[in-house]
Amino acid sequence: MAEVLVYVDHVDGAVRKPTLELLTLARRIGEPVAVHLGPNADEAAKTLGEYGAVKVLAADAPEFADYLVVPKVDALQAAYDAVSPAAVLVPSSAEGKEIAARLAVRVGSGIITDAVDLEAGDEGPVASQSVFAAAFTTKSRVTKGTPVITVKPNSAAPEAAPAAGAVEQLAVSFGDAAKGTKVVSRAPRESSGRPELTEAAIVVSGGRGVNGAENFHIIESLADSLGAAVGASRAAVDAGWYPHSNQVGQTGKSVSPQLYVAAGISGAIQHRAGMQTSKTIVAVNKDAEAPIFDLVDYGIVGDLFEVVPQLTEEVKTRKG
């Protein structure tokens, strides 16, 4: 069976959930070969092997931390040359999409971004994408070169399938461009204790209808009761009510949770582009004609200041 490269998203060797999803999808089209860049590959290999990686190509070098993106592309290209894979799968983060695009250009291949499903086809992997505010699902395949595909988080449930996960060292030569952009400082992000927005299984977002930063605690309370991440519409972010890092939408982050709750969000196309692939969508809005209701699975026409606190209390009661 042909091998499929899976780029590993990790934090100091702690493998993040989107990679486990990629390994699950990769098994549909071949044998997953994980590419781990950075420290603690041996520790990560235990998890990667548990979820189906037949081997782990590992490389560690200061360039991966000291410079942006290009050293990782150099390493992924080295893995590509060593394996000659049937496909390359990368998490659909901002960095992941840049790495995938650069690799596709280098090897002369087509690329598909933001896939939400993957299946084997007679002429290569077939990727599904949700488009036009989730009104349509398209199926595409790459017709030139080796498919390079980025997959949205929460597109598949990780399924364990123990494999060898043997670690093999990957030799990487860095090109002149690898040191073009240097990281000069880092600052740890202040933790809210909530899940990371793009990986969360549940997201609760507030919009213009929240009517002020001082009212966002209503959104946060519902999110905390559900163990959810907190999002915000562009209108709320532009007004200074919530940090830009929490913006959901075309110019913010793209999310695909199992449950998305939109409170006080009208549903402009810019916002819909960032959450349209959510599995179940619930909206609370006092305007019965709000465009968001065209997209939802469940809609509540009402004042969020009355509805959301009641919902929060009901969640707490059922959990208690």
C-alpha cells in the first residue's frame, strides 16, 4: 500500500488532536508516515504509532524554532523525496496552509485546502470541501503531481489503530531562503483555561448583539458551562469588545466544531465563511429575519440577555 505523509502538529512533542484526525483519514488512502519536526520525537512516536503511523520521520534543528516556515518546508520536502508518497496531509492552520502551498509549488503538484473529508478514489484521493456558506459540498481531486491536502480540525473523529511508529531520522538540508525571516522574540499566550478555538468541539460566539465588552461574560459563562471555546464576530472584535485572536470568520479563524452557538450574530457572509462547516449550529437572535437563521440547525428568536443565561443555568442543572 502506498505511503501517505502526515505533517505532525505538536507542542514540544505533545501531539495535537488535528494530527490524530489526519492519521485517521490517511489510513483510508494508504499507510500513514508521520513527519515530526522539533524535539521529543520519541515521546510523540508513542501517540503517533497508536493512531496508525507505520513510521515517524524525525528531524530536530534550531532552524525550526529560530526561523519562520521555510525550514519546515525544507524538511517536509526532504520527507517527500525520501518516501515518494501518494499524498501529503497537513493540518489546515494558517501555518499549515503556508507550508502546504510552498511544498506544492516546489514539487509541482496541485493543492486542496480546507478539506472536511477524504476518501480513496480510482485516480487518487478525493477531498470534500464545504463552500458558499455550507450551501454546497464539493468533491475534488488533484490531477497533477502528488496531492497536497490541508484538512480542517474536527473533520474526523480520531480512531486508534496501533502500528509500529518506528522513529527514523530524516536528513534535512536547509536552503538559503530558510534563514530569510528570523524569530526575534516570543511571548507565551495568556491561558484562559478554555479549549483552543480552532480545535474545540464546542464554540460559543458573541456578536454585535452582545452590545459591549462588559456583557461578554454572558457568552463566557455559557461557554464555561459547556467546556467550550469563546469566539466573536468581526463586529464585536472591531468594536474592541473581544480580542482579535478570538475572531471567527473570513479574516479571523475558521472553526469546525461539533456544536457552534451564535448569540447576537446576524450571520454576515464574512462570519459564515469561518464557521459554516460546524456539525450542529444553534443561533440566538431577536431578529427573526437575520441571515444566520438560513444556516442553523436550531434557531431561537429572542433576546440573548434572557435566553443565554437560562441556557447556561439549564446546562449547569443537567450537569449537576
